[in-house]
Amino acid sequence: MAERQTSQEHPFAASGAPPVLNAHHRTMLAVFAGLTIMFLSAAALTFWVDTSARLSEDRELRKRPSPLREIPEFIDLTIVETGIAAITTEDLRPFNWQLSNFSHETINLTRQGEPVPYTIADDGQTMFFLAEAITSTVLAPTVYQLSLGEGLAMAERDAAAAGRGSHKATFRQVWEENSTFIAETGSSDPWYGRLLLAPQTTHFTLSEIRPSGGRGRLNIAVWSSTAGPGNPDHHLQVVLNGRQLADWVWDGIQHTQISVELPTGLLQTDGHNILSLTSPGDTSASGEAIYVDRIELLYEGTLQAGQGQFWFSSNASSLVIDEAAADLLVFDVTDRRQPVALTNLSLVDNGVLFTGSGVNSRYFALNPDEAIRPSFSNSFIAKQALRQTDRGADYIVIYPDDTAFVDALQPLLAYRAEQGLRVTAVPVSQIYAEFGYGQTDASAIRKFLTYAQTHWRFPAPRYVLLAGDASYDIHNNLEGKNLNLVPSQLVQLQDGFASSDTWYALPDEGLPRLAIGRFPAQTPEQLQVMVAKTLAYEQHGRSDWIERSLFVSEAEPQFDQMNLELANLLQASGYETSTLQMGEDEMMRYALMGTLAKGVGVINYAGDGYVSQWGNGQTFAGDDAGMLADNGHTPIFTTFTCNNGAFSEPQRDSLAEDLLWVENGGIVAAVAPSSRIALPSLTSLGQYFYIALLDEEVNTLGEALLQTQAAALGDATLNEAVLVVNLLGDPALQLQRP
């Protein structure tokens, strides 16, 4: 009996023979097995449903997909300096790329969709490639992309050498501060460095150079921002290590440069080299001002490893790099499109010897740990691609990669859908991924909108809302408070640079077909305010204040005349019009605030002004916007004579933005320039706009601006004005008229 009990408690006895199960035991085991299968199935279903829900619910909003559930098709590598870059297999593990080693059969490296050659270290764990940074200050940083697939192997050359080699080569060093943005520059680069106000001397330490005492050449580029009646306006003395090299004079406001030769022995080999630029202030110009743009030094130096990656040029048939170890890497980059990895370098004494590539050959040399390290990010993973011809929309919203932004947009999206518009909201990172090869550039947005216009289902999109603020400081040189969330295009005009959203809508030929507007929000809270005011403007019905208009002008005949003509247009269409002329009288300020508090449907300002104020700021400025809160009056604000619509400033906010962010007050939309431009063209554009605004066949604010652009583009003198005048507000805003 005891043995039987033991056998029941321990089904597999020491003999190893399984027990015989009776019918009761078999039934119980079957029940337990069934329950187990049921629970496991339920758990699997729960996991599948949870996973499906998570993948379909706002999946495109995440900045970085979950490494446990999603494997990106591309990994983006952002590059901000030129040189030899390195990637390791360990770098890719956070993206769930479990690679034991690199292989040209399995890893593809591209830039803008074109294959980029790379070489693999002997251990297979590191790949090296020539990374070229974008040098333009108005373009986003370079992005390379990794994907699974066959890659392009970098060419190799056997550089084995014997005998003696040259220790000398030509080096290049560039100093560029990019601390000041000058929109009015005539250069292709609007970013400059230090300002010299005459009389003044500024000193530059020429650091990170390795001269051998040989010859050199110094190139200096500057921007002179003042001009006077005399000639010359500017005088600059160039001194290196106490020796004057140039006495430089020129005239006018311009970008200019000088090149001076450096004699043998002037550059100090101890590394202590001081360049001094002196503006003595001895010209006839008053307030002489010079911005330093760029300093470039070409010089003879000694080839020596261990001080960081370096570029050099040489004609020598063989070269020696001192203090180099056996693992030194040397690349021939004479042809940047086809770099060559040099192999079989020879160890000699305390350096590495190799054969040169010929006349004017260029190289990069580095220890493996001195390679550039790119920043890594997931390329966007979309649940529905934008490049699909079966997609369609009337109303496209482009928003930053933040779920709070799209949450703030939901009431507006639902309302536009109820009005019968086909609505779609697209995160900007998806546009970068599909149309920019990962590069965060405005051109990707334009390519996307062109594709949607020409390939999506008929009818083509009509409205585009950019639901986020922009900054022209795309490289964050100034570390300003305003981020570049949804970029604008920085266009170069005859008199300088300006931010243009209108650029997105202008095709290469023909008339614009898209109405573009922007909610310039830095935060979801600001976006929520603008959405609420847009809905209130349309949903609350016609109010008495909608029928009133206000025209404010500076006390100058040209501004008074412009406002008079526009006021007459509105008055003929049933508006009650009133005018105010700014002056030194403080009562003018109270009259303006009182009129705005009472409520108007349209307000126009004609006069000089700045980003955040009218005139000298005594009458109205951005700080006054808060006094207009909670009055329920939200007019359309226009100005065509000053840059109150400069929404892309990195360190300050425009007047239009301050008014848009006021809760239940301020303005509902603004049509205003983003920069200064010739006054006659802007006043003409203002007349075109008001004619369109009053056209009974025009139903939305975006349509009014489209009609304005179509009329203006027939006049060549207005082409630049069309680019700088942007809509800050919803382009589908339904106009409320008397």
C-alpha cells in the first residue's frame, strides 16, 4: 500500500518506467491541457491585440520607435563635419540591428539615395567612409543612411613604399564663428562672426595648426555694413605675429575678401600665432562697421599623427607621417566621389611610410579612434506611406513629432472634416524620411507637396497648414528659445534673405495652386489657443465687431494714402471704417486700445516698424498684446509695410505671433511680411489682397492670398513681395463679412 502511494505521488519511479494511467487520470490531464491551451491562446491574443493597437494608434507620432517591436528600414547618420567617419556594430544594437560584423553583401550606405563607398576594418566590427558635411549655413546638416542590402566597397590601393619620404605637406584650417545673422547681406551666406566698429582692433589666435616654418596663404572674407558719401568707406589693416601684411581699403556695403601671401618663417612652429585685424577709423565714413566672415589658412606643415584627424595635400611620390602606429589609416580623397583606402603602409623608425598618389593629391590621415562619430536616429516608420497614388486630401496639416501637438489639432481636424474636407495630418519626420532621405530640410516638404498635388487622387489638395513654429537658425548657432519645429524656406532675394512659406506653394512654372498657412506654435498650448480662436471665429456666427475695420498709419503721406485707398475699398463693401494716425500724443495709444477692445473685424497698419512693434513702439508693441485677452474679438490683421510677420526669429517673437497667442482675443490670423522689402511693391500687393478679400466668390483667407499671388505674379516687380508675405493662420479660415 505504501509503495502504491509513493508511486502515485511520484509518477516516474526510480525504475524509470512510466505508471499506467486510469480513465480518471486521463480525463483530468485532458482538462488541464485544454485549460493550458486556452490560457496560452488568450495571452497570445492579448499580446497580439495590444501590439496591433500600439502599432496602429498614433504610431507615426513617436520620435523613436520601440527597439523591441520595430526594426527601422533605415538608420539616419547626421554629419556636421567633413572627414573620415566610423560606425561600429555596437552603434546599431539600440536599433535592434543584431550584426556580428559588417559585410558589403548585407549593409548599404547611401546619401540622398546614392550609394556611398565604405571600407571595413580587419575585425569586421567597424566601417569607415568619407563623410562630407554641408557647408551652407542655410541648409540642414548632411544625413547618410544605413539599410540592409548590398553595399559599395571602397577602392583600395597598395601604398607599400621603401626608402625615404617627405615629412612636409600643405594643410588647411578654417575659422568661422557664425554668431550673427545679417538678412540684408548680398552673400550666399547670411551668417557672420565678430563685429569691428572703428576704431577697433580684434585678435584671433590661429589655433590647431602645425606649421613647419614654411610659406602660406591667408584668405579673409568680411561684410561691410555701412556706407558714406566719400570713397573709400572702409580701411582694414591685417597683421600676423606683429608683421603687417595688408593695408586694405574698399568702398560701400558689400561682401569682399582679400588673399595675402605669408613669407617663410612668419608662422611660428610653437603654435603661438596671432592674427590682428584693425579698423583705424580714418575714412570719411561715420560709424564704420565690418563683420568678419571667414578666415582660411593654407600653410606648409609637418606630417605628424596623434593630434586628431587631419587633411593634407602633397605632390610627393612618397610620404612619411611621424609618430604613427601600425593601425594608422590613410585615405586618398582627391576624388571625393571615389575615395581610396591606402593599404600596406610601412613602419619606419617612428612613423609610417607610403607612396603618394600624384600631383595635387589630397588625403585624410587618422588613428582609428579619431574618426568622426555621427549622431544616430531612426528613420521614420510609417503605417501608411505618403508615396501612394490612392491617397487623397483637400486639407493637409504638417505637424512636429509630438503627440501633444496633434492632440491640440484634433478639434480643428474634426471640424474641417465635418465641413466636407478630406483631412490628413502628417508628421514632419515622415516627410523627411520619404522625400528628404532623412535630411531635415524644407525642400523635402516642397517635394512632398508637389507629389501630393500631382499624384494623389483627384481633386488635388487645396490647403496646407504648417502647425508649428520655424527658426532660420537651423544649426542653433544662437541657442535661441524658438526651435525650428516645422521649417520655412530661407530664400535669397535681391536685398538679402527672408523666410518664406509661400515658396512651398510656388511651382517651377505656372500659378500657385496651394493655399499655405502657419500656426507659429512653439508649444502645444499656443497651438491650442490658435485652434480655439479659429473655431470660435467661424462657429459663433456674425457679430457686430466683424463689420468694423480699423486703419492705423504713421504720420507720413504715403502711409495715409495707402490706408485711405484700402479703407475706401472696405467701406464700399459694407464695412464701418475708422482711421488712426500715430503721433507722439499718448492719447493715441489709449484710442487704439479702446478701439481694439470694442472690436474690429479687420485691422491694417501702414508705416515703419520692426519685428515686434509699430513705429518706435510707443503706440503698439508685442508687450501690449496681453491687454486684448478675453474680449472675444479676433480680427484679421494685415500689414504690407513692415516685418511684423517675422515668425522665424530664433530669439524673439513677432508682433503677429504675440497677438495670435492671446487667449480669446488678439487676432485670428495675420497676413504680413517676414522681412523688410521695397515699400512700393508691398503697397501694391496690399491692394491686390484687399480686392481678393472682398471678392464674394472667395470664401477662405487662403483663397484670398492665392488670388493675390496669381494677380501679383503677372508683375515682375512683385515677385519678391509675393515670397515674403505669408499667412499666419489657418488657410481654410472661412471669411466673415458684413
